[in-house]
Amino acid sequence: METGVRSVNSVVMDAVGMDRALMRIAHEIVEKNESTENLCVVGIKRRGVPLAQIIRGNLEKLGASVQTGSLDITLYRDDVTAVSEDAHVNETQIDFDVNGKIIVIVDDVLYTGRTTRAAIDAVLAFGRPAKIQLAVLVDRGHRELPIRADYVGKNIPTSKDEFIRVNIPPYEDIACVQIEKRPAERH
């Protein structure tokens, strides 16, 4: 059996469930913040970006005007010792002043907390926001850093040999969240 191959265990959230969770997150963002005047939503590349765009659309349905951006955290990761010359580093796009703003960082899955820590560092490289909040579609546990999401679509406790896959356009044809488990290796 090939190492790294995963098999789908189960679909834990379909497209309707994802839409419902992302709308609930938008409502919670409005409820938690006194004003949406200085609110900005920033997605972590890759899958956090389309989720941030959906949340922004939901916030606009609720009457908020929100600026959005995207973060490439590659150079801010603490679990990468060196970036090779041929590594593909995506461009961060934050076309607004972050100073004094409420920045909601959006990611698909919260796991160890290392991606979130890198995203916070990336945002702080642009200035000093009034607040940084975190919205995730799935919180699967297993934190290595003291990081907690402010907004969670669904808590899905997992074992360490399981993997959460968030399928979302434009990367996949269908939107859903799956738990995948690495098959046992044959000896």
C-alpha cells in the first residue's frame, strides 16, 4: 500500500451544512463586535480565502460593509526550517490599513494552532489592529499552542491519524467536509 494515501471515512458536513455554519459565524461576528465599521475579513491561503469571501457576503447580507484580504503565511511558519528557492510563495493581498481595525482571520481547519500563529504574525507585519479574531469552519482539537477560535462552524474531535478535508470551490467541484483516515500500512 502506498504511504500517504487516504481513504474517506465519512462526510461530516455537506454544502447546506457548510452554508448554515458560515452564516451562523457571520451572525456571531456581528453580535460579538459593537460595530462592523472597522471590520475586515482575511482568509488564509488556500481554503480560508473562499471561506472568507462567503463570510463577507453573509456579513453584507446582514448590512455590514467589510473589507477582505488574503494571507500567505509560508514565510511566517515556525515548522518550516528553510524555504527552498523553488518553493511557491503566494502573494498576501491586504489592500487596506490594518491599524485600529478588527481583523477576523478565516481558516478552514484549526488543528495545532501553528497556522493561526503564523497568520497573526503576518497580519502584525502590516500594522497594529485593534483586535484579531479567528473564525474556522472546523475545530478538530490537538492544539500545540494556546490558541482558541472565536467562531467555530463545527467541532469535530479527531484522532491524530485522521485528517479533515474541506472541499470547496474553486478547488473542488462540490462543497463538503470529510474525515479521512490513513489506511494501515501493510508489512
